[in-house]
Amino acid sequence: MTDNDQWWKKTTIYQIYPRSFKDSTGNGIGDLRGIISKLDYIKDLSVETIWFSPFYSSPQGDFGYDISDYQNIAPEYGTMEDFDDLVKNIHDRKMKIVLDMVLNHTSDQHNWFIESRSSRDNPKRDWYVWRDGKKPNGKAPPNNWKSFVTGSGWHYDSKTDQWYWASFLPFQPDLNYRNPEVKKFMMDMIRFWLRKGVDGFRLDILGAVYEDPKFRDNPLSWKLIPSEDSMDMLFRSSKYTVNYPDNFEFSKDLRKVIDEFQNPQRFLIGEVSGSLEELRTFCGKESPDGLNLVYLFQSMGTKLSANKFRKLIQKFEKYFPDPFIPTWVFSNHDIIRHISRFKEQNAIKKAKLNTALQLTVRGVPTIYYGEEIGMRQNFLPFDKSLDAVSYNFKKYPKLIRNLLLRITDYAINRDGCRTPMQWNKNETAGFSPKLTDTWLPINRNYKSINVENSIDNKDSLFYCYQRFLKLRKKTPALNSGKIDLMDPKTIPNEILGYTRSAIIDGNEQKIYVYLNFGSKIASFHNPIPNSHLLASTTISSQPLNGQNITLQPFEGIILEK
Ligand code: GLC
């Protein structure tokens, strides 16, 4: 295998939430035909891989993350022919397609679960995790395990007088992978999609697939709310429910399945949470024989500061040295859009700086739809929320809810980061072909923040993404070179500097990146005379003057000798 085969190490990912990208029928819900009609836009942006949140059959209790048939497309999104057409259209554009795969749980409307809950001796009974309640009368959950979304993850089913386990919401019962039939079915199902030409999978809450087979109580923990580093919460550890060691072995089994398919290689990217050490274990302990990539969510809440990002790069490099590779992500369908973390006054400048960082550090970047045009979080009223995670919290007083929204980065009501893509200033922001109620309200700012406006403005965030993406694609040092941080003592405090370098045909290609996290102009000695500017976050930039580099507030530049 040559390094060149590992295209996924150099790739850039764009996440589409199918319900919200483009509606082709006029029912206010995005669909596959709509997506196909916009592929040229994504191609033009210059990303390579598109990851789709689930569009399989589903009652849509968790908008697709509750699957009721793994080998079919939900009718509101289209048909299997539309899917095949989507794959063809993506591949014709020399792009790649990644599906979201929810292995941990199904919908409670899946036939398997309907059968499973029907009687204790149904052949599908053991496809899910069923237990007796606590003695003496069985009316208390089997143990103290909590779900990801607070409260016990055990749910009582009176028909058979037992409890089933659900890591996430109650209507998402966990499958039992200790039953070989389940594992075999799911591995074959993965092969089914790979044969259809899918280039990879994003694996939903993979660390929750296997729990402790002895069902031991989780120990106490000091943590109240979960964090990027650990799912411990409500003063309970998640020792026996999240990242149980069998999940690391499972990652290797999955890798073997996708490696059956070559030319091109396929890849797996895990949605897992935990310490960097645990995350790395999902990819392989000594050699990279597990998941190809894992999301590193530590970047998400990191304050926009040179020092904070320097430390984060150091950590990522420590745990993901070559041949492993980190990932860089700032927004997705579960959390506040990152541009809305910034004060509005400098939001676009900061978003550009963030882009420059994300697209020049070593690692695979993921961009969330609309991020490239600066789509803001749509702060929708909690009372009308559609996200099932929010239902639990509706009973809380407003003050508490607002506090929880803030400390969880809006993860307890995810509607606001999922609203329809803003294409233009027409009714429905060009999302639907006719005037209709879209499934979630369009952000009221759509007349100014939309694709058309972004394309008309040469200094827009869109073009900043495009410039950096194009440069990254054609520059080996940027897409596959090593990274070396500059000594902070040699540059002002607010500047983060690093080099990226690769050997091409025996010659070293070296790229210098300088990012100004400060709100003031920064001027410092240029250590690389005769360098030239490859890209800047601002189009009018003239950072090279004489002996110095001068950066505008929040400006990021790339230089080459
Ligand atoms: C993941 C998904 C999220 C979903 C959950 C349950 O965290 O990103 O959207 O609700 O898993 O499948």
C-alpha cells in the first residue's frame, strides 16, 4: 500500500444534514434530489468528501438517528434510485460519499424491536439488551446506569416485565452485539452500502456499543455535566457504559470489513468521546488497525486564543502522531454553530481566522453545511422545539433551561443549528421551490446571510474557505506534511505560528502559517526574507513589508519561501 492510497488522510469533509440542505418537492423538508441539484456548489467550494447525516427509513423521532430499516431510504428523502444517482453524481465530480451509520441502537419502531419486545422467547428477544429489574419486586431499574441524555437508560416494558437498555433516548433501544447474529447482520449491512460505492462511514456514538457484560453499577464521579473528555455526569462515572474495552476490539473488526474493499480505500470516522488516550485507542494502540479517524471534539469549546490552540495542537500531535492523524471540527448538528460563539462585531473576521487554522493544521477538517457562509445559530423558542432531547427539559423553569442551554452549548435543544440552508434572499431562502412552512423556521437573517450574497462579495467568508481549501488541495505540505510549532518567544503573544513541510521529489516544501488571534494590528520581524504570500484571510492584505510581517486584527496568512 502506498501512502498515496490513503486519500482519506488528505481529505476535507463537508457535513450535510439532509433535512435542511435543499428541498426539491416543496414539502419544506430537504431531500436527495435537492442535494444532487446543489453538488456543483459543494464542488466549487472545493471540499472532497460529503458526509450525510442519516437518510435511512426512520420514524424521525431523532431525525434519522433512529433507524427502522438499514437498507432503505426514508420516502421523504427519496428512493434507492435517487441514492444510486447521488453516489454516481458525487463520484462523477471526483468527490467522495460518507454515510452516517448508527450501529448502537435502532428505532423502537424497527421490526426487530417490535418482535423483541413481544415476548421473552421471541427469536429477536436477545437482539436487544433486556434485564430483570432490581429485586425484590423488579420495579426498579437493573442498575444505576444513566443514558447520555440524563436519567436512567433503563426502560420498563410491562408486557414482558423486563427492562431494556437505551444509551440515548428511550425510543432508541441498544442492540446486543454479544449476540453473533446481530453483529453478522450489521457487518453485512455495511458491506451492502460499500458495494453500492460508499467511500466511508461516520460511526454514531460508537463508544456505547458494548457495555459491561456483568452489568456492574457505575462508580461515583465528581462530575455534574459531561464534557469532551468524558461522559461522566450527574455524579456517576460512565466506566461500564461508555468506552468499555470491547468497543476498541469492535473498531478493529469494523476496520477489517471496510478493508475488504480497496481501489479506492474506504474509511471510518468515529463519533466517540473520552480522553485523548481513549480516543486514540479506537484508532489502534500501537499500529493504526482500528478506526481510520475519530472526531476530536476538544476543538469545539476552545477559546479563540493563540496559546489555547498551541496547546491543543501539541496535545493532538502527542496522541495522534503520524501515521495516526487528528481531526478538526468546530460545528455539527448537535451543538451551537461556532460563529455564534463570537461577538457579532468581529464574528466574520474571527470565523475566517478559525478557517485558516482549521484548514492549515495537520488533520482532517470537517465543515458543517452553512458554516462557509457564516450561518448563525437560529435561537428558536424552547417551547416549540422539535428536538427530542429537549423534551425532558421542557418542564424545567425557563431560568434553569437557559442556564443548561448555555453550559451544554445548546446540546439540549439542537434545533437552532439545524435550520434550512440559506441559499438566497427569496422566500424560504431558496430552500424550498415554493412558499411553504419549512420543517424548522429559517433564520430571519437570511436576506443578508445567504449563498448568493456570499458569492457576490469577493471578501466573503465563502471565498476565504474556498481559497484555503484550494490551496490545501494542491499543496502537499498542507494536506499531508508534518507540523512544527514556532517557538512562542520568537513571535508576539497573540500570534500562533507553525510550519508545514513535506518532501516532494527529494525537495522540501515548507509553508509558514501565522495567525493573529489579537484584536490589534501585530507587527514582527519576518524570519524568512524573500517569502511570498500564498493566502490570507483578507483579500486586500499586504502583510509583507520590508523586514516585517504586519498582520491585521484576526488575520491569518500562509507564506512560502
Ligand atoms: C449522535 C448524533 C446525534 C444523535 C445521537 C443518537 O450523538 O450525532 O445527533 O441524536 O448520536 O443517535
